[in-house]
Amino acid sequence: MTEATQPGAPEPEGPPTAFASPETPTLGEYARRWWQGVRAGELGSLPIIVGLIVIVITFSILDDKFLTERNFTNLLLQMTSIATMAIGIVFVLLIAEIDLSVAYVSAVGGVTMTLLLRPDDPGWPWWLAILAALAITTAIGFLQGVVITKAGVPSFVVTLAGFLIWSGVVLILTTQYSTAGTIRIQDDTVIGIANDFLSDLAGWILALVVVVGYALAQIRTAITRRTRGLDAKPTALIAIQIAGLAVVTAAAVWYANEDRGVPKITVILLVFLVFWSFVATRLRFGRHVYAIGGSPEAARRAGISVDRVRIAVFMISGFMAGVGGIMLASRLRSVATNTGGGNLLLLVIAAAVIGGTSLFGGVGRVVSALLGALVITAITNGMDLLGLASGTKFVITGLVLLAAVLVDAYAKRRRAARGVV
């Protein structure tokens, strides 16, 4: 498979084909092509959608609290920081690398911001504290990326070392400034990042913006492809997709408004999701990321600065880890010695992989982070409602991750069997 034909890859560039007028496939023809692609290993979001339906049905039967308005809003809050960090991991996986330090890098960001916000010591304004924290986590990504690319050390080893180093930094900082090991955030603006909600009207406006934005993007893509002489989605399919998104978005906003409303932190996540999706699919940098994930040597021969792109990808991972760490600290209203620990790393990487990003590189979309985070958070939330033991939750989460990896491996074999790389 070429870079331009991979799921989530940008549309091929080239001058408009003025005299080409390809016939737009009918809905039935498009469906048949899609099914042929599935059989060839182009699974897309199919496994994640099926899995999500199964999860919702299973936990709604086992516990009637799972589908309540309160728990739905809790799901939105719980998934946001995981999805945010997973966006950075998606970029790392697209170039066939890994970042095992992401959880504790996020903790460094949260702890740094919290320490800078302490009244009169030094008492920085909230926006400057956040910028400083993000600068530090981005610098960490840069440092790790340089070691990986310039020293030729595998990313697994470098980021595993980072896992240990940054966990130690978090422990040193939290114990040095608090004998109890917990430092509370004392800025209302920062606390409000993850604890404030939109009004009902603002929630509906957000839903309208999402649906209209998606519709315009789909229509623009279809027009562009037809102008360039390429096949485009049938108009009927585009209408169905827009209508489906409108129904899902309206239902989500209505249900959230029945409780506390749409969390403001969800809006922040959507902004980052749109921005990084644009970077991955519309900018030259995104095309280079996919090209490197498909074949680093071919990308190098094509004139792409492979090392520079790799370093930039790890900087993105560090930046998004910092954003996720700030979100998590805001939701908990504090940081502690165990910040970044537990199963956070597992959940973040699982979100990217379960969402459909290939561990083999070159295949995946930024939205994978959102879909995967939704699934992994739903599983964790459902198990918590059922009161399952920690060991059982780890086993189940690990099995779900293993299943996602097996699906990815199966899809890769199917593509290889049909001569598609």
C-alpha cells in the first residue's frame, strides 16, 4: 500500500485534472469496495465500533448505573486526559516507534505547573505556569528524540530509561515540597479546566459547530477528489455520515445536559483533535510521518529528513503528555508522589492501539486516540462499577489490548497476502 492509500493518510497531491470526470460510485458499489477492503485487511474503525457496542451492551446489562447521565458525564471527564496523551502516542506509533515514558512525562508537567502556582512561592500566573510546564515536557520529548535518532538507541530502551528517570523526578519534587507527598492546586482557573461545564445553550452550539465543521470537511474532500479525477464518496453516503454524527452528537449533548452539562475539558480535547488531524492529513509534515512509518529508507531516498521528523514526533508526544498531565492534575485538584503511576501508561498506549493505530507504523488516524480512549475508559469505568478487584481489572484490560494487537497483526498479514504493504 502506498502512503497515500493508507487509512488516515492525506489525499494525494497533484494538479487538478480538468478533463477527468470519473463516475462517482453508487452507494452499493462503494459498500462492495469497502467490504473488499475489509477482507483485504483494511479494517479501519470497524473493530472499535463493534467492540464499543459490545462493551456498552454488556455493562448496561451487568449494572444499571452504567448508562445513567451522571456516569456518562464521568466517562467524558475520565477519557479526556487519556485521549489527549494518546494523540501524541498515535504520532509515535505512526513512525513505528514507542514512548514508554509518556505517563511520567505527563506527571512532570502536572507537578511543574502545580509548584509554579503556589501562592508567593513563586506565585506565577496560571497561563505562564502552564506554558512553562508544556515547554519542559516538550523539551523532554526533544531530548529523548535526539538520543533515539542521533545515538541510534532503540526508542524502547530510551523511553524505558525515561520512565524511570521522570518517575524519580516526580518523586523528588513532590516529597521536597510536601512532607505528605501531596500538593494541592490553589488556582481556581486551573481547577476549572477539568471541573467546569458548559451551559445547556453552549453545549448545543458546540454540537452545531461539530456537525457543520464535519459536513464542510466531507464536502470539501469530495469536491477536491472529483476535481483531481479521483473517486469520491457517494453523496448519499456523505449525507448518511453527517446525519449519523448529528444524531450521536445531539444525543451526547442532551444526555450530558441532563446532568452537569458538557465538560469544558471536552472542548479542549476536540480542539486538539481537529488541529492534529489537520496536521496529519493536510500538511507536508503529516505526509512525511506516514511515509517514514511505511518505509524509513524509501522516505530518506525521497529527500525526507527522517531524523528531524522523528525528533518532532517525540516533541509532539512530550507536548501532548504535558497537556494530559495538566488536565489530570486539574481533575484531581492536586499532584502526588504516585502521579503518573498505576496503569496510566497502559491505558494511554492501549487507547492508541485499540483505536486502530498499527504497531507496525504507517497506518492509523489521530481520531484513533479518541475512539480507543472511549473504549478503554468504558471498560475501566464498567469494571469499577462492578467492584472488580484490581488484579481482575488488569487481566481484562491486558486481554483487550492483546486482542487489539492480534487484530492488527491479522490485518497486516491479510494486506501482505494481497500484495499490499
